[in-house]
Amino acid sequence: MKRIISLTVQDRSGVLNRVTGLLQRRQFNISSISVGPTETEGISKMTLVVEVEDEQRLEQVTKQLNKQIDVLKVSDITDKAIVARELALIKVAGSSQLRSEINGIIDPFRALIIDVSKDSLTIQITGRPDKIDALIDLLRPYGIKEIARTGLTAFLRGHQPQVNELTTYSQIK
């Protein structure tokens, strides 16, 4: 089962290497990893997508990640309300005659053509991985020359009030 693990870490040299080394020694396959600075200087956020066989192995790796000196917080956010996005750049073979046809395909995905040459187009798309996979499948018949994907970046959604927390208002007195 694929799990999305969010880590808050110190922004120091070697942290990424120690985290990935721990997962590699435990034979976890990392499907994607993204790392970047947070709103707090010196703190970074890592988002890992890993393949885990069972809950016990997930708990084991979470505890071991928490023991790392530079790791401040570890959360499995897979089953929580999250905002998750990925960026992909897709270079497609395409003559000037095919550009409008390809534009018609990418438009519903809110993707953009960001570079054009005489024999190719580069398309940028952001969204959930399944959305990106769907666009890639539609573009394959045109001849994909190259794909670069960032990997998933995610965090928890803001607090959403529950129905019983909402204040009811009435104009009837």
C-alpha cells in the first residue's frame, strides 16, 4: 500500500541522505520525494510516497524516522484531509498542424504549453498524480519525447468546521 509521509526536518546538510538511507536499509521503495523550505527559516518539509506492506512496518519506519536527530515531526497523512499536488513537464513531438489538436487535449486539464519549437511542445501540468497520469496517457499517441515529474507535495488541509460546530442563523424571530 502506498503511504504519504510528511516530515518536518532541520534544514541541514545530510538530512535527506540520512532519511533516504534509513528507508533504503529497511528496504522501503520511495515512489517520490519532494523537499523544500517552510515558512520558518532553517526548517524544511519533506513529502515521501513509500510502498509499505503492512501497518506494523509503517509504524516501525515512522518510529525510526522520529529517532533521527534532525527530524522534528513525522506524520502519515495518507488517510487525512490533505492538499496534494505534483508538477510535470511533458515534451511532446508536435508539428504546427498538431498544436491546436494538442491544445484541445490539454485545455480541460488546465495544462499550459510553456515552450514551442519546430518539432516539439513542452507542456506544464499541476495536480494530483492521477490527473497527470491521465494526460500522459492521452498524449502518448503524439509521441512523448521526455517527462520530468517533481513528485508529490502535500500537507493537511485547514480546519474545516463540522456540521455541529456551525452556528445556525434564522431571519424568522
